[in-house]
Amino acid sequence: MLSTKLVCFALASLALGQYYLVASEETVALCPTDFTQVAGKCLLFDNRWNNFYESDRHCQSLNAGLLSFKNKMELTAINEWLATVVPRNPDVWTSGNKLGGTEDYYWQSTGRRAIYLPWQAGQPTPITGDCLILLANVTMTAEGTTMSEHRLSVADCTKWVPHVCEAPLQIFKTQLCLNTTAFFEAKVPA
């Protein structure tokens, strides 16, 4: 009788031991090392002065692309971040360009057509180049120097400017799993 119960218990334990109970589950979004989360993406400012092509190559080496943005909300968050990270830097490369002779600007980092284009006053001036920078107007007064928000400006792709790399958030799903066999271990007298 005891051996029958023991066999049934052992079989039930083996069957249940194949299943795991998920005690908790959490999704975590993180940025790569040295990147900062801004507007749902990960950004990294690089103060080396490079042309568009070198800047793009640098970002690609980090598994990232040059900066892009979709709307006013993203640009506002990027402007706030730039004001704290590099308060005196008037311009940075974006991935925006119309290389290849297209009429429209595209974000090289995403391959999408740039729809939201908040231009600086007097822009765009295509004769000045095919690439886009974020440019802030600098005003010097007796009280000091102030900068306006960064807005898009057309630039020659060989111009030397610092840049911002963007990488997607890395999404991780964590689970705390409990092995049900851990609760059914039993010592049987010999």
C-alpha cells in the first residue's frame, strides 16, 4: 500500500516537475552603455568634430545611427537634453539628408522620409548642401550668451560638426520562475 502511494507520488512529482510556475514577469527597457534615454530612444553626444560621413560611420560602429526625430515632442525632449549635456554647442549632425538626388529629405538612420522638418529661419537652402544639422542661434548680450532651441538647417556634408548617435532601447523580459518539484521533494525512510 505504501509503495503504491509512493509510486503515485513519484509519478505525480515527475509530471508536475516538468512545469514551471512564473511567479513574476517584468519588461525592462535599457540603453547601451554611455547612452542616455531621451524621448523613447537612447542618445549619445560625441564632441569630436567630423563630417557627416565620419559621424555616421562612428555611430554605426556603436550599433547606432545618427540622430533622427519624428515630431515636436521628440525634438523638444532632445533640445532639453542638449541644453543640459552641451549647453554651449550650437550645432550637431542629424541623419537627415537628400543624398542621391532626391527632392525629399530622409533619415538615414531609419530609412524613412523626414516629415516633421522644423527649419531655422531662412531654411532650407539646398544650395548650401545635402545634409541636415540641428542648429541653435547664439545671441551675445552684455548679460551673457544665450542659445535658441536647435532647429534644422541645411549644411554641406563635409562640414565639421559634433554629432549625436541614437540607438533603440534594448527591451528585456525578466521572469522569476519557480520549479514546482522544489516543493515536492520528500525523503522516504529506507
